[in-house]
Amino acid sequence: MAKSIIQDYEEEPWCYVCGSTDWLHSHHCIEGSGRRVMSEKYGLKLLLCMEHHTGKYGVHNGNHELARELQELAQRKFEETHTREEFRKEFGLSFL
Ligand SMILES: [Zn+2]
Ligand SMILES: [Zn+2]
């Protein structure tokens, strides 16, 4: 498994949004159509508590604003070491 390039949680896991340490899930920022594999490959993932992952305010439960924010964040991180063209090539789209 690749290391996250977005969040440092090796020593102490915490929710990227609220800091909670309960019920943490690994969230791949860019998903769908084979993109999850790419997110894993490049470490575009972070930890979310249940609430912010699949719960009431979750990215997988209609919180599109947060989902989008994390997608843009992931792309910005990717672009610190790659070009936008490379992002488009790997993920097939651009959020920025
Ligand atoms: Zn949270
Ligand atoms: Zn997720």
C-alpha cells in the first residue's frame, strides 16, 4: 500500500476533516472508473471518520462540497511533483 501524500497518519490516525480518532476509514480522494487504483498508486488518500465518510455529513452520502474539496486537494498534491497533463492522463479528468 502506498503512503498517503496528503495526510500523515502513520503514527496517530485521525479524521482529516474533524480530527476524530474513532471509526476511521481510508478514503480514496478520486474514485470511479479505475481511478481508485490510481488514487492508491499515488497516495491520494486520507482518513475519514464514519460521519465524514459514509455518515450524515459523509462524502459518500451527498456531501458533494467536501468530496470536491478533497478531489481538488488531491490534485494539488499530485501536481507538486507531476504536471496537470500527467494528472489528466492518469485520472482522465481535471478538477482544477
Ligand atoms: Zn470526521
Ligand atoms: Zn471513500
